[in-house]
Amino acid sequence: MPSYFIAQIKIKDWDEYENYLRGFDQVFRQYKGKVVAVDDHPTVLEGEWPYTRMVIIRFPNEKETLRWYRSPEYQALIKHRLNASQANTILVQGRI
């Protein structure tokens, strides 16, 4: 069953966030994920949207999602995102 990594990100320091982006593809390509959507200006249909970026990444299953997220390479890279932004991230189970 597919799983999705979903992030709502409020970027405070774009220069530091760029450090995260520069290393993202190199780490990410080692895993079986696909970036489904990245949007800096989503259309708000209900409620408030205090974020500057929305990211959705699809993986074939939860195990692969966690293998990527918990990998030493990603954990070394994520420090840039954590320093540059506030985020809510979740793992969501998809449907077949």
C-alpha cells in the first residue's frame, strides 16, 4: 500500500533552506519515492494557510518512507530545513 509524506512548511530563512534543497535530490534518489507536489502558493479552499510551502511525496509503502526519513543521509540534511523553517510533517497511508 502506498504511503505519503506530507509537509506544511513555513520558511523563515530562505538561504538556509536552499542548503537543504541543494542536497535533497542526491539523498532522495537513493529511495523509491516520487515527489508528487510542491506548491508555494496553494489555493486555500477552507481555513487559514500560514505556510510558505506544501510538499507531498509518494512512496511504495510505509517501510520505504521511514527508510528514507530515518536514513543517516537525510537526518544529516534535515538540520538545514529545521534551522530554516517550522514544519508539520505526517505520514499518511494511501489506497491501492
